[in-house]
Amino acid sequence: MRKLKYTLILILLLSLTILTPVVFAYEVPYPTYTYNPSRGGFVLTQDAYLPLSIQYSLGNLELYNPQDISIDQENNIYIADFNKVSANSSLGYIIKYNLETNDVIKIGENFLNEPTGVHIGFDGNLYVADNKKKEAYKYIYDSLLDEYIVEVTYKKPTNSPYFGETDVFEPYKITSDQGNVVYIMLAGNENGLGKYENNGTFTGFFGGNQIPKTFNNMVRSLFFNEKQRREWFKMIPSPLSNVSIDHNGLILTTTIGQSGYLKLNIANHVYSESSFGFDDIVDIFVGPSETIYTVSRKGMITEYSPEGDVLFIFSGSDEFNQKGLFKEPTGIAVDRRNNIYVIDNKTNALQVFIPTEFANLVHDAISLYQDGKYVESLLPWQRVLKMNSMFDLANKGIADAYFAMGDYENALLSYEIARDREGYSDAFWEVRNVNLLSSGPIIISVLIVLVLFTIINSFVNLFKYILWPIKKADTFLNKFKLYQKLKYGFYVLRHPEDGFYGIKRENKSSNLTAFIYIFLFFLAYIIWIYNTNFIFNFHIKAEINFGQQIIFIFLPLALWVIANYLVCSIRDGEGKLTDVLQGTAYILIPMIIVLPLLTIISHYLTFNEAFVYDFIFWIGIVVTLVYIVIMVKEIHFYDVTPTIGNILITIFTAVMILVFSSIIYLLLSEVISLVEDIIREVMIRG
Amino acid sequence: MVKIFKNILILLFLVLSISVTYAFVNNSYDKNIENQLPSIVDNYPYIAEQLLKSSRYTQEEEKDLDRIDNYLTNYVHNYSEEELLSIDFIKVLENENFELYFNNLSFSIMLRNKVTNYLWSSINLNYEGTDGNRRNRNNGNSGLMIDFVRNANVRSSDISNESILTLADARYFTENDNVIEELLPYSIDKDHYDSKHHKVVIKANVSNNTLKTSLDLKDYGFKFNVDITLTNKGFDLFIDKDSIIENDPRYSLLNIHIFPNLGATREDKVPGYFVIPDGIGALVRLDKQYNQSFNARYFGNDVGYNQNHIPELSLPIFGVVHQNNQNAFYAEIKEGAENTNLQATFWGANTKYNKIYPRYSIRNIYRTVISKAGDGRDAILEQIYTANFDVSYNFLNNDDANYVGIARDYQESLINSEILFKNELKNNNQIPLLTSYIISEQENSFIGTNTIKMTNFEDIDDIYNNFKDNNINNQVVNLYGWSKDGFVNKTPYRMNLVYSEKGIRNLSNIIHDDNNLIYLNQNYKIGTSLSKRINYYNDVSYRISRVRMSFERKDINDEKYNVFYIKPSTSLKMAISDNKKLDKLLVDGLSLEGINHGPFSFNSGNDYYDRTHTLNIYQEIGETLTLSALYNPSSYMFKYMNLYLNLEISNSQFDYYTDLVPLVPIVLKGYTSYFSSYLNFNSIGKDKILNLIDFGINPSYVLTKEDTYKLRFTLSNRYYTTSINDFNDDVINNYTYINNALKHVLDASIVNREVLDLGIVLVTYSNNVKILINYSNNSYSYNGKVILSQDYEVFL
């Protein structure tokens, strides 16, 4: 859902750049974005890639239906292409093309039908999946004959429990790992990739998608057997859409309908996945700096860091025949200098993109960073940051470099800008440690003073003198009713049953004090969300919508008070509306105490001590919950069981009030827009 | 004891030498990185070559002698007067440079350039029998085409299109002894012209070197007059909007296509190109089958009508070159450009010809909206646009027959009309540097917004003086976020300053003491729901469909806001009121965005105003504010422009564009100082700096004193790198590098620009200074000097 939201934001951003008056020069037909985790959104960045050329033919060969693209170590491009001769027959081949020499040859002509997958293995051999022939092949280059010949054919397994006679077998994409194990993506097959030994022996499936663990699916799993789940609810894992392999031999898979990619380890577990992604990725490729490139059906090219963080998002859908945009991309490949090659099945063209200076810098920094050379990566990261101050990955890289160099203060600063919580926590631990050590004498002196004070206090009651002004003030303020009623809150805290009785029967509180406590609670909450240290705080100050926060706090309170009063008045509750209001206000006192406390201690804690923060927070919550029960019980004079029932009904009622209000709102706005439309039409036609 | 002491000394020495070596190694590593910095041409040699051959650069001229020879032999025609007469082209006008022949049947012309003896034709010459049906042939021979709709069924998908000869249902002779074989395909059989009933009547008479014609397209009831006047440079074509009459209530006229085939070239036979004023300028070389077409409105889309063309045509011109340095013409639309589309079609499946021409709109289709969901139907207004159509075709020969000649001739036309005047900034004989400063921006806060202060006036003073200390004396200062309203999406800004008025007066004085300029940024055309100066109910314009020009957007914080187009009258009012306050602040004026392009048609009450009305008001704003700095102005604002800001080195990059050429720079050079887009955001390094030198563009930066990341939670986060700490050295180094080249050509115009070799460009200025730019990866020798890869050389 989060990812969907980002996709929407991105699309809107894209439309925004098209429609708002231009202040910025995109010297390419598209803006480039990077993901900025610190603000949880996309930001504009320098152009990372420039469109270089668009070729409708390679050498003298025209492209007809380019399906897939791959590239070898010598920068030869391999494109799976076919020419549809008639409705049922096609002439397929692999085009091997060299951009440098413009040399082009066809491989597998008069043999292949509709090749849809092409891959160059770690062994340097050519692997081809032919969707029409329903087979895949390994081609080896015969230098004597100077041609490619089929050495191994990968066929539909026979006598295998996985494949029945009637099951379809449609090889669509193909890849192979460091051990030259071949993985074939079978169109529409939900079991995953067909795994073959290099000699053509089928050994099982690999990397299939899981059924998402949603609430619905879990309920269905509980009550229905697999056959029913499959037939009635279509609970079938989504088939993969493409596959690639990284430099370490880990398989990457993409699926239409699922965002981004999954990187799988040998044990078939998800090793890492993309932090964001489009859900219509058609091809994926791992580049020379181990960055991962994907292209979506709508032409969006995304480059990820090896960990799956978004580096760049660019290009897009082409409506006006502009360079660098796509109509229906089908394949992506990247050469050793990070030049990107993309084929388009609609325009039947090959487009080449070249990295800009900025992208090259980012790649340099990432290569060093990946090799664990944090210190060496400092300079390139700083240069990246100079070119784009909003490039969080650079801030994180710089912070890691400082951390590795032992410069924790600077690391702390950069982690904070990058909003990297873990890094910040680690750096803060170090900084705090140094501070603690350096302030050792002070701490010891304070402790000694405290011990001395305690000893002296046991002989001469010093507290008496210290507390004297407070007592005086208390005596003075006790003359005011408001003060008494406010102070009563602390009595409630200590003796809840008696306390709520006092509220109901003895007039120990007032509506004014109730509102004061509600306001104080709101204040404490605002202080908490604004000032808690960012490692415990997921709010970004500038993005807190004050209006939303008011609604978030006051609407539930108001609903609770009203619903509880309404429910109780028909369920023999004794409480009046003011009783419920005042009771509710007074049970907020634990949170009024806990929230500022949390805010303060958050600035002294790291993730290592996060339990302290969590513990105090949950104490606050639990106490409040317990007081709610006691409050309802006392105010309405219920037994325990009706109290619980009453609380549940109150919550249900509150939800219903919300639902009905929104229905009425929707209906009203429909009526209004109907009237508006009628007026508009009358004006235009009349 | 002594021994121990000695050992300690040795140990200390060892430690010292190890640390020194370590430090040295560390340092040298840093340098290595610096040296290894990748650049854009630091790629495989063949990729670098492909890049230079791409449409991001200007390409070498045609070298294929066979192609040129074939063109000269078979595709250059020089028919005699008698031969032309035999196909009804009558010589109607003549002056010392040109002979104009007119065909009364097809409204076609032929123009003979007496200097080069080159015959330009508004019909598709070189016809071959396989070129398609009679309708295509009639279209190819007609000088005018019209678009119209049936009033009962207005639909943008159902626009009828007729040419003069299709209306007349003309047929051609297959045999005619009076006509030479080559011209037979164009010889109209008068017996089969309009034979059944008078469909087309063209009356023509000549007076004062002007051919006055009136067209009566009887089938549809359309009448209008077209005047063609022969000039020293070619001819002028004029359509008086008042002469347009629509007699048949069933039909409404939409567009008139003017000489659609003038200068058309067949397939790849003519070595030449089209000049399109898209962005900074583009060429389409006519040597390939592109199978595509081009269509764009001059001065941008009209928001009042939901147009969605990509290109921004800021100059009302287009050009056709038949063989570089031989023959060319360009058309300048002097009146009515705002209602004109530039159309081009290229050789492809549907046509064998490449053609480019203006399409004058009488009215456009719009979509009425009758429900909130946006449902509606297509409709047209009864009234027609209020501008006449006046286009002058200028023909160029020999050395002027290229894109430089076209831009220079247009420049001359602007000078003659007193639109351009000598106004380059040349303080201290240096080129100007534009430094824009973001003063402040608004960030959402606890209640309302919080001002993020990025640069104060003292900071600007410091930075300004620091640049001065580094010998940058010619600076233009431009301020963003000076108003309490904030910066991005808060336009139009109220004149409430974030810092004191005294501060800005002091700063202005300091800048004026050096004879430099200071501007405040403003936009009177676009507002948003975040703007505090406009009122949704009073100030937002209505589209022709009577729906407000309000477009919903989401900001980076995922919050909705609306973009509004402000009523032109409100814009003018605001400008007049601000103008009074500007003098008080001692600034030189405003740097204006918005009103420089895309004037729009709008509805107000029961009246409809077309974009000519809005354009006139924008010009009035320009007049009121006098000599503003304008962002990407279209030519209609040139008269009111002191500086041209944000010149992007880019165009729409259609895949049929073959070259990028500095059309706008050539028009402006020597007259107005023009500045690049902000170099902060340059991702291609040195290449861009060389581009600036090549095109004579002055550098510009946007700067802040504070670190840029402070803007990350504001809408200004699109300015993602601005801190002076990061850019101080860059500004000084790049400025010095550019100034060392361009200071020699201050006040001079570009008179020639040649591509000597792949990636090697030689620009010649009117003061005879030449600058050679080497974009390539290799050194290049010229006039005894070696120009290093990615470098330039000035030849004085």
C-alpha cells in the first residue's frame, strides 16, 4: 500500500513537471528522480543518463519483434528477435550486434521460431528460450566453423511429478548461474523457474512466488483445502515475469503485479528486495557496479543500489516520438561502462543511454562502498552530495566513512541528515560513551554530593526546608477550587476507584478542569511528536499536519465520550455526559506524565536501550487502558462483565457514528454536484 | 643511557617517517580520485563518437558528392517563363530580385530567385506516377488547404480537410503538346476543373506590387482575401481577418494551411534541412524516411483550449534550406503567430515529400464540460480570432542560405522593428555572471508556516564581494524568496520583504555602485492555492469551456494544491501596483516568469477573449515594468527584455531531429545578454561549459549561504544543491574559463558557425574573432594551434 502510494506520488510528480511552468532545464525529455528515505519520497536529481541513439536497424538488419536483450563481456549485444511470416509461422533468430564495429550476424536462423529469452552465461555460452518451439537451447561458438551450434536442448521434463502430459511448457526467459545451472522461466507457471543441470536434466523448481500472507488468505487457509483455495479463490502464486542473475550468482526475479524485484539466495529464500519498485517490470539486469536496472512496461527505468535502494528513476512513456522514451519496452541490458541498452517492441528499436558525470560518480562511490572501502568512498560521496544535497545515500555513505574513521561527531550529523536511525544510534552510542567517560569526575562528584546529602538528611531533615516553599504555595493555591479540582487528578491516579466515585458523586472535578487536562494531553502529545529524538520518532516536523493531529486526538475523544454516554444511557448506566467527559479527561493523566518523560529520555537513548523507552511507553498505555475500565465501571456503576461489554459496544457505536456521517457526507456532496452539473449544463446549452 | 636515548630517537624517526608516508599516500589517493573523475565523453570511443553524432550537437554538412550531384542534376529546376505559362503559372509580379508566378487555378506560386536562378515552388515538383491517388496529387499541387467542421456535428475526430484542387475536383492532362513532358503532371485540365458547378472562384488583380486575391469556396460558403506583396527579400502574405466570411450556416472554418508545399523536398533527394525554432533551435536533415509529423503552436499551448503540444516555439519563424550555402528561405509570422501552428510532415508511408508550413487558425475546437467528472462534448465558438495573419517569406542565397543566415536575417528584422537594441552587459569588459539567491522559503510548522532563512542581504554582499575579489566584476543579482510569502508555488508574491527594506536598499546601492543590476523574481501569470496574493473567486481565469483554470496537483508532502492561471487584468493590476514600490527598493526591476510564453484564451462573463488579447496585456505589463529580466521569453516580449534568463540548451528531442543549433543565441548575440539555466544542476560537466562558450551564453548559478539540505522539507527542495560552500570555487573557475573566451566577443554578433569535423565547431563573430570549440576526445589542430580535447581556443 505504501509502495502504491509512492507510485501515485511519482506519477503525479511526473505530471507536475510536465505541466508546471519550467524553471528547470531538463536537457533530456524526462526528469530524473531519486528516492530520499529521509523524507520518504522522491526528489529531483541531476540527469543520470542521456539518451544517445535510437536505432531501428542494427547494421543492415531491421528489428521486427525484439523480445529480449543481453550483452557479453566484449560488449556484443544479443537480441532475441523474430519475423512473423504468417499467422502461424515465424522466422526467429538471435541478432549479435556490435555497436563499435556495426557488425551484425544472425544466430539460429532457420532453426528458432519465436525466441523470447536470451542470456550469456558465466561460461560465455549463449542460452536461448524459444516460446514457440517450447524448448530452450545452449549455443556454443565453434571457432573452426565460425558459427554457433546447439549443444544442449532443455525440454519439457518427462516422467516428472511436476509435469503431466497436458501441462503446458512454454520457456519464456532463461538464465544460468556460476555453476552453469540453467534456470528457465516458464510462462504462466506459478511454481517458479525450471531448474536444469547444464546437460539438460531437469532437477526441480526454484524461486516461485509465495501466496501473500494477507488476513483474507490466512482465513481461507484455515477453512478450505488447497483445491478449494485454488479453484474458488484463485489463491495461486503469481507467475514470475522475468529473471536475472547477479555477479555472485544470486537469482533476481520480478513479477507483474508485485513491485520491484526479489533477490534470492541459493536456499531459495529472499536475500534482499527493492525498497521501492514499479509493479509492471518487464526486464531486469545487473550492471557492472552490481547496481540493478529494471524497466517497466510504461518505460520507467529504475536503477537500484546493490542493497535495493533506489538510485535513479527516469525515462517513461512516449507519446510524441521523443528520444529516450518508450512505447513498449521489452528488454534491458547494461554494458561494462554502464551504458544502458533497451529494446522496444512497439517501435522495434534499440535505444542506448549513456551515464552522465553524475551517474559515474555515484557508481564510483558505490563500487568503493560495496568493497567495504568506506574511507575511500568519502570523497566520491562528498562530490555526489555537492551535486545533489538531497541524495541521502551519499549522506549515509559519508556517515559510514566518518564512522569507519572514528569521527563519530560528523558521522552523527550525516546520519541525522540521512535519517539513518541505526547508524545514528550507533554513532550516538560512541559519542555518548566518550561524553560519559570525559564527564566521569563530574558524575562521581554529583553522586558523592547526593550520598552526603542523604546522610545529612537522615540527621537534619533538609527536605523540610527544600519543600517549604512548595508547601506554602500549595496551601495558598488550595484556596482556589480550580486548583483543588486539578490536583484531584493525582488522587484519581493513586486511588482510581475512589477517585472516579469522587468525580461522579462528590463534584471533585469540573468540566473546565476536564478540558484543561484534555488540552494538556494534546500539548504533551504535540511535544512528543515534535521533540522526540528522531531515532524513536517517525514524524518529520515539516510534514506534520497540525489540523490532522487535532482531528487525530480530539475526534476519537469526542466520539468516545458521546458514544459511551449514549450507550450507557440505554444500558442502565448512571453516568451523565459531564461525568463521562470528566472521567475520560482524568484518565489521560498517565499519558500526560509519560509523553514528556519519553520525549526527554529519547535524547539520551540509543537502540540498545530502546526497551527502556518502550517499557515506559507501554506502562503509560496499559495504565490508561486499565483506568478506562475502572472509569466506565465506576461512573456507570457496572459490574466487571457489563463494563467490558459496554466498552466494546461504545467502540462499535463510535465506528458507526463515523460510518454514517461519511455516508451522509457522500450523499450530500453527490446531491450538490448533481445540482452543480445541472446548472452547468443549463448554462452551456442555454 | 646514551644507547637508550639513541634507540628512542630511532624509534621516533621511524614513527615520524611512517606517518609522513601514510599522510602522503593518503593525499596522493585523493588526487588520484580527482584526476580519475569520469566525464561524459569518458566512455568507449565509439560511444563518444555516437554522442557527437547525436542530435545533441550540430552535425557536419553533407559531404556525399554523388548525392549533391544527383540533386543538382535532377532536382534543381529552371523552367522558362513560357514553360511555366504552359501549366498556367503566370508571371504576376517582378522586382530586381524575384519573379513571382501565380496559378489562378490552384492558388500556387513559383518564385524565381534572380540572383541564383533558383526556382522555388509551392507545388510538389518531381511528381512520379506512383505517388498515390488524385486527391493526394491535388493536395500536392494546391497552394492553400482549409480545415472545417459541420456545425451540427463538431468533433475533433471529424475535421474535414480540402485543398483548392480537391474542392475543384481537378484532373490533369495525360497528353498536352503545349507542355513539356516534365511539367505534364502539373498541367491542370481546365475542362475538368470545377466542371459541374463553380466550386472555387479565385479572383486576382495586381496593384502596387501586390497580388490581391479573393477566394470563394462556394461549396462550403467560405470567402476570404489573400494579398501577396513582392518585397526585396521575397514576398509577404496577408490575410485580413475581416475578409473572412462564412456564408453557409452548416459549416465553420477552422484553419487555413498556407502554401503547404512551398520548399517541399522529395524523399532524400534534396540535401538540406528544415529549421524549427523548438527550444534553442533544431534542424531536421532530410536524408531519411521518418514516417512522422510535427505540429506545435507558436508561443506555446493555449491553456484555454487544452492543447498539448510538446515543443515551445518562442520565435515565430521556420526555415527551409535546399543545400547548405546555396538556397534557403525562412518565414517570419509578423502577425497572428499566436494563432498559428507550425506543421511539418516527413517522408514516410503516406507521403514521399518532406514539407513544413504555417497553419493559421481561425478558431479552435474546445471541449465543453457539463459534469464534475469532466464529461462533455466538442464545440466551437461562433466568433473568430481577432488577429490578422501576416507572414513574410524571405529568401536567402549562398553564404546566407543556412540556419545562421536565417537567424541573422530574423535578428535584422527585429532590429529594424526596434525590438532588439544594443544592450549587452559589458561592465569592465567582462561577460556578466547571473547569481540568483534564495533568501527564504516557508516550511510547514506547528501552526501555519515557518520561515527557513537561507541567505540574508549581508551574506549576499559577502558573496558578491568575494566574487569581485576574484575578478568577477560584472554580476547580475537576482533574488528568490524575498517576500514573506516564501518561494516555490507562492507566486505572485506580495511586496512584503522577509528582511528590512533598508537592507535591500543598501544591497542595491552596493550593486549599483559597481554599475551592476539587481532583480526581484516575480510571476504574474501562475498562482497556486498556496499563494496569498490571489483570490480564487476574483482572480482565476475561466477556460473557454467556462471551467476555472485550476489544475489539481499534489506537492512533495502529498498534500493537494491547485495551480491557477491568473486573469490577465489582475496580472496587469498587480504589475502596476508593484511598479510603484520597486523604485523605493532601488532595485532595477523584476525577473519575470510566466507571462513570457503561453498566453491563453479565456472566458469572462459572457465574453470570450482570445490569446491575442492576453498577449497584448502581457506586453502592457512588459511596458509598465520596463526592461525586466525575462525567463525564456517568446519574441512578443523581446521588446521589453533587458536580460534573457534560463536559456536551456535543449529542444523536444523528437527522434527525427538531427541537430541542435543555437537559433535563439544567434538572434540575441550582440544585442541582449542571455544566461544559461543554473549550472548547479549540470550533470554533464565540461561538455555543458563548452556548449555555453559555443553559443555565447553567460553562466548563471543559484546560491544560498546556508546548507541546501535545510530546504529538504520545503517545496524548494527541487533546488537540490545551492550552498555557496559547495559552489564558490566552481563559480569562479567556470566563470573565468568562459569569460576568457567570451570577453573577446562582447557586443559582437555571430556571423558564421561551421562544424569542421565531428565535435569541432568554429564560431565566427562580427568583430572577426573566431572561437574554436573541441567537444571531441582528441586534440585538433587549426591554424597552427593545437586545441586539446574538451577545450576551446580563441583566434583574435
